[in-house]
Amino acid sequence: MARTYLDFERPIAELDIQIEDALAEGKDVTDLQAKAAAELGSLYAKIGPWEKTHVARHPARPHYSGYIEALVSDYTPLAGDRKFGDDHALLGGLGKIRGRSVVVMGHEKGTDTETRLKHNFGMANPEGYRKAVRLMDIAERFNLPVVSFVDTAGAFPGRGAEERGQAEAIARSIDRGLSLRVPFVSVITGEGGSGGAVAIATADKVMMLEHSIYSVISPEGCASILWRTRDRAKDAAKAMKITAQDLKGLGVIDEIIAEPVGGAHRTPDMAMKTVGAAIVKNLEELSKKTPEELIKSRREKFLRIGRSLLTK
């Protein structure tokens, strides 16, 4: 599959082409590869919030289905909310991560035109969030930890979604996450957009991949409101503090998961392996807490975030 390069990655694209041409001619590429690796490291060491926004949205970045294939064994998907139907943007089921039985759920964006349309670009309807509540109910009933993978621009804002109670479904999913009596770990793997992300991220431990973003609105949406033009999206991204580094400093997230040099889209297998290790580590720590301790610390954490942000 042809690699997709972001605008700021053009110097790397040129070097990669030179490497491919040299390989085709049977030439030694050691020096070119070293130069490309150094250039890649230099580029990613200085990217800002707007560049990270594009990295978080990269089409080759691992999605829910990739994480399931790489990390979860004996996966059994569960469908439907038992009220309206099944949502294909928010998926979930039962499985095992390194031998530990878990309930997993997450947003699926799709990888090509057909699957992106099927999964509604990762924007869930109310039935998706009611499915999430159902999955959390199952987790508590059978004393299984919950792992969620967040990657959405936001909940679907269509008329049908609003008529079926989108805001109410999100609120109930948030509330269910806060009241869970089992360990809950969430990873923001790409975009974490607004209530559509928070609905499955009210976890004991909220982690973000190094180049993912988490925000109340997209930079483009923010710019359209503040300056009435999407052309100021870069300014909005900087002002909104949407990066993992900013949010760790603000106390909104608990941990940053390092990505391979060049982003998770460049070496997805390595990125997913790192995510898996972080999930296992946190589940082991949380398993030592009682249900009462989990609920208390989780609620206090989110209340603390609100109080802290109000004073900043």
C-alpha cells in the first residue's frame, strides 16, 4: 500500500523515494536510511499542535479493529443496544489481553471509502453509546475490567441521532463509566472529540498516544466560532491545549504513551505493542483496588479536573 505523507513530512517522502530507487538498483542504502531516520526524528521533535492534529487523523494510524487484532485474543463482538439497533461506529465485545479476560470497546473509523462509510467515520449514534452502557453493565456483572479505545471527531450530529436522544445517551454512558465497580482503562489513540470521546473515557486511567489530540471541539470548529473562518484552525489548535503534553500538564489525562519515531502510522505494529504493554500495566495496578476505592478515586479525579481547569 502506498504511504500517505503529511505536508510537513515532504522531506522524508523525498528521502524514501531515493531509498526505494536505490534498492531497486541494488545499491547500498545504509547512509540514506540513517539520513532519513535523523530527518524523521528532527521533524517530529518540533511539531506543534496543528501538525499533531494531522498526525492524529492520519489514515494509516491504527484503528479499533487493528488493536483488536494485535492485542485481543478470543474476541467475541457484541452488537446492538437492545432498544433501536446496532451502531457500526462504536464497536465492542469480550476477549482476552495477555490472558486477562476483558470487555473492550472503541470507535472504528474504517480504512477505505467503503469501511469509512459503513462505520460513519467513527461518529457514533445514540445506539452506539447505549451499546457502551450495555457492555459496561456486562463487565460489572461478570467482574471484568473495561478497556476502551477512543478515536472520534465527535458523536454524530445528524437529525436522527438528536431525535433518538444523542445527548442523553452520552450522559448515561459517562455516568455509567463513573459508577463502574471494575477497573476501567481508556486510550485516546487518535482524535478524542468532545462528548463523543468522553462518553467512553471516564476511566480510572486515561492515556493518550504521544501525537493524539483531545478537545471539546475540533480546531476548525473552534476557529469558525471565534474568527468565523476555518483558516485560523492552526491558531485555535495552539490556544485550545489539545495535545497529550498539554493535557498531561493540566491533569486531564494520566499518562502519555510514546509513539515510534515518525508516529504510530509509520510503524503501527510497534505502536500497538506499546499500547498493549501500557494497558496491561495499568490493569495490574487497578486490580489491587476494591470497587469502592475505584469509584471514589475515579469520581474525585474528574471532579478535580473540573475544579483545576476553572482556576487556570
